[in-house]
Amino acid sequence: MLLVTFRDEDSTRIGVLDRENDEVVDLSRTTTGLPRSLLGLIADGEPALETVRLAVESGAGRLPVRGLTLLAPIPRPARNIFCIGKNYRDHAREVQSLPSGGGRGKDAAPLHPIVFTKTASTVIGPEESICGYLDPTDSVDYEGELAVVIGTGGRGIVRANAMHHVYGYTIVNDVTSRRLQKRHQQWFIAKSLDGFCPMGPALLTANAVPDVAALRVQTSVNGEPRQDGLLADLIFDIPTLIETLSATMTLEAGDIIATGTPAGVGVGFKPPRFLRSGDEVSITIDPIGTLANPVA
């Protein structure tokens, strides 16, 4: 199922996207007792999801997508978004080749996952503007990524059980100020400008993805293809990321893990091709859909 958070003239609600019929099942109109946010729905686990399935099958509460505004599935995460750096070999080599790349010679792949976070205030929804003008260094870059949403939390989760803790998947754009990233010698400030994490358009439940490694991340800028990577090419796969994070902290329902970006980011071009006002970034991961955002 494709779970969404949407807004109409009256309020913000949650629903299920039926892309084939261009409709949203408004869960507030089909059943009582369900949480009013996707964070609440995730926390309620499989029983709540089964109630959602029955609501969809009932055929009630359907609204045309036109006239609705799709928001980020989780418009305000409870905690910072966990992000993984240099998690595709081609992107690690791409970064390695830059003057500031540093690294470990020809083998640019990290030995262990590189983890940083973005603040919850970075999240915006589909079609919302990335406020590039907030970057004082004029070096805004895109990073298309698959994000994992945790369902059942826990600490000390082992690889073999890790995928049982995944609720679903969405798309994020890990927007970055490259010059701030270099200036501060760390990534938090450069990636946490307001609105620098577009997310959406939906949260695809894990049971709809038989093989996550087969998913493909494709990013374009103004219709020009820039990134194309398979999840099978991750250096550290999703079970490894969950095991690594939960080894030192308790993961919670609704936590978001951005898994890394493939090669093709703007800073990797010579000269760099940073985003400008009027550009549009589109990231597609089927069957989640396409996350598109203009740049202001």
C-alpha cells in the first residue's frame, strides 16, 4: 500500500493512494479509531495496518487526487533523520576524485557506515520549493535516496532480523550546501538548512517490496538524467545499517534512515553543476513514485 499524508481545504489527514484510479482513500471517512498521523499509524503496528487494508477494500471514502495536496508522508519526524554517506561505490569514487575528497587511495569505499543526521525541520513535501536562497554559499546540490522507515523499534537488532523492523520505504532528497560542507568539515550544518529534505510522495509498505535490492533510484534535473543506481549496489545494505545503528541506540517506530545516494551529484561535474532558482529536481523510485521539487 501507498500511505500518504494529504491536505484539502478542511484539514490534514492520512490516506491510501490509489494511483491507478487517481484517488486517495481518506481513512478518516472509512473507519474510526485509527491514528490521525502516519507516525501514529506506524506506532500501532500490524493491527492498525490490517484495519487500513479493510478500509481500502470497502470502497468508501475515496477522493480524487486533484484538489488534494500531498505532503511529506511524515511531515515532522519525531527525531532527526539518520543518513548514510558514501554508500554507493560509484558515488564514493566520485567524491574521492574531488580536490577535497581525501579518502583511502584508489579504494574510496568506507570500511564502516558513515552516519550523520538532518534535522526534522528540513522536511518538505512534493512540489514544495527547495529554498536554495537560504544557502549563503550558493552551492546547493541534490542527492536522490531511498529512505527506510522503521516500524518495530529496538536495540541490538541483528542482521538476520533487521528487515522485520522495516515498516516501509519513501523517497528523500538529501539536499546539501557543498561549500558549507567543506567549510565546517562535517555534514550536519550543510545538510540541515530549512527545507533541505524533500520527502514523498508516499510511504510504500514493506510487504509491497519483495526485493528491495531491485529498486532503482533515478534523479533528473530539468528533465536531464543525472543519477541512476540500484539498491543492490549499496556498500552497506539495509540490514547492516539497522544493525549498526541499533547497536548503540534504540531505534523507534517512525525513525527514518536515508540509505545513501548514487553517483551523478552536481558537485561531481567539472565544473560543478549546482542547483539554481527555477530548476526542478525529480527523483523516481518505482513503485513509490516520483518526488519532484522546484528550486527557489
